[in-house]
Amino acid sequence: MLSSLAILGCNSSEPDSATKSASTSARSDVPLRVVFDGPEQEAEAIKRSYGSAAEQVLSISCVNSRDPGRLGEIIDQVKNSDVAIVSQATLGALIKNEAIVDINDDILTEYDSKYGRSYIAIDNSSARYDGSRWGVAAGAKPLAVLSTDPDLSLATWDDYFTWVNDGKESCAEPLAEHWAASSFLNRCSRQVERGWLFDRLSLAPLIKQDGYVDALEGLKQCAAVYKSLDMTPTQVYAGVREGKLLGGIGAETLQIGLENEGGTDVFDVSTSSCPIETETKRLWLGPETMLACLSTGCRQTEASRQFLGWISGATRESGLHRQTDSLSPTRESIDIAVGGETTGYGRWAKEQLTDSLIVTGPWMSGGARYYQVLDQEIRACLTDNKDPRQTLDRVASAWDSITDELGRDQQIAAWRKLDV
């Protein structure tokens, strides 16, 4: 049924010709209802930027998917919206609860033509579920090694620790609440050679195996000499840019608050890839990665589709990416005058999103619960000096309990549909 909706539009059924004409034409006088998984200041930035690109009025409701207990409310809000810009961690739950519809190939081709083709890695993975595309990427920021040294090159995670240790409390990695699991999985994606998170046949957690334990032991070793265990990726970037940190792992922030207002030279943070010890170049994108989706409750088909295309390819000149941390370029620019990425991180991210294999998180239904357990246990391991192997044993046990509660057969099928 949902596939049919994607062909007909985002209405719940095919209307008669008169109603269909009214519903599919863009109505700038009727506010487009948008659910945004982010802060109010970024929602205002979206309104301002879109206001300069289209006459359409936006009514944006902000939600926060980091609390799994609020997911039911978010699903209801999405169902009563036209468009949703949400964390990829909510994808499985939104599909299961029929809150969003898949997008047909003709619309995706139109977006590629008008806004530029999606970076290959994103095109191959973003919003894909059971062979269909359920949204378009609106932001993707991989974790990178950031430093003040333009010649820095780290081949292994041992090299990284040596560099961090030499810096003596002048480096950091995103280990604040909600980010610790992402930092851990970033390491795992570049250290664990085979198998990813769950066994495909039984959904038995693989996360307690040796490769994952090694990754956590390395993270714990670095955490012992980091300046802080309460930083986010963009805070690490800001710390390096402002000269408060020698370096670390993080992601770029382009918020206006960091723009140079004094007229002095702007420091472009040196960016390089985290060490990779696997044969395949794998890349982790955390739950903060944004997807723009069409709601099953959409009442303005054409306006919704126009907005989705714009948010996924918001041009550099719009200034949107310089005002938000959650949104970032995900497409090749088709505007020659704009050119390529202008920062070291931007150029590096484009390269990564072009030639890497993106690994998925546990984004089936209940995914936020799996992630929250992992995040809490990783944080406790680092802050309370707990044993890495025992920590991941507890994670595996909790994941098994979540799977049994939600239905193992159902979860196995959902994990496979993520095209793992």
C-alpha cells in the first residue's frame, strides 16, 4: 500500500480529479507542516533560507529523538505533518508505523537533475529499506581526525593513541552523552573486518566479539588522556579551531557563532581520515544523520516534494549549512559559480561520501533503544573505569532482551531489510 502512495503522491488515497489537482499543486498560502528533529534555532535557519528560495510558508515543529520514550509522540507528529526531517535512527520505526511513504525513482531522478547527484556512498545507503528509498539525505557528517598539523598521517589506531598521548590532555573525542556509542562504532567500522553488530540469521549480538572489545579497549586508553569526556563532534572542531585543543576526532561546525568577526585570519582545521585497519573502506554515520521524508499525512504533495528536493540539495549560497550543525552537503554541486567545498573538512567529507561503504546502525524498529543501551554502557566504561569485555557482554545481553521483547523473528526480518 505504501509503495502505491509513493506513486500517487503523499495522500492516503487517490482523490478524484478536482481534488487531486488542488492537492498536488503547490499552495504557498497554506503553511507546509514540517517536523524537524533538531533545535529551534536551526528550525528558524531553515525558515529563513527557504523563505529566500520559495514563497511557501513553513510551520516547523521541533522534536528530539534522543529520548526513546518520546518516539511514539514523534511518530504521531510525523503522521500529522507534510514533511519530516528526522534522525536516520527513527527510520525503521517510522516505516513500521506507516508514518512515511517511499519515494519513487522518477522523483529521485528529478532531484538529481535539479540539485545535483547524491554522493555515491549516500545514494547506495541513505534511507534504503527493503529495496526502496524512504527519504533523501539532508545531512551527513563523518567523524574525522582534526588537528593543527597539515602533515599529520595516522595509519593505525596505535599511531593515533601515541599522538594523543604525546599531546598530554590536549586532544578529545566525542564522548558526551549520546555521542559515546557513535565514537565507539566509528572505531569498530574501521577495525572489525567481518560481521556487523548482529548475526543475520539469529540476530545474536556480535558486539561482544574480540574485534569490538579491542576497539573499546583502545577507546578507553585514549579517554584516559583526553582533555574532556563531555564533548560533541562540533565542540572538538571548535576547540581545535580556537586553539584550545591540539586535535582529536570530530566533525565540522559552520555555525555563525564560529565565524570570524574580528577581521583576522580564519584557521582552517586540518582534516584526515581516522585510521582504517580493514580491507574495505568502511564509514560510520551516526544517528544524528538527517533524512527528509514524506509523511503519510501529507496534504500538499507538490509543495512537499519541492521542499524535500531543496532541503537535500540546499545550495551553498543559501547559507543554510553555515547556520546548522545537523544539515550538510550530500550532493554534487551543479552550480559552477559556487564550485566545490571550501573547507578542509568539507573537501575530505565529500571524498569519504564518494568512495566508502557506509555501515548501518541498528535502525530497525526499536533502534533507538539498542543505541541508548550501547551509549550508556560505553559512557560508564570510560567514566567509571569498567572492564571493556564485561561492558560489551552487558550490551549483548540487553540487546537480546530488547530483541525478544519486540519479537525476534520480526527484528531479524527488519535487520535484513536494512540491506546490511
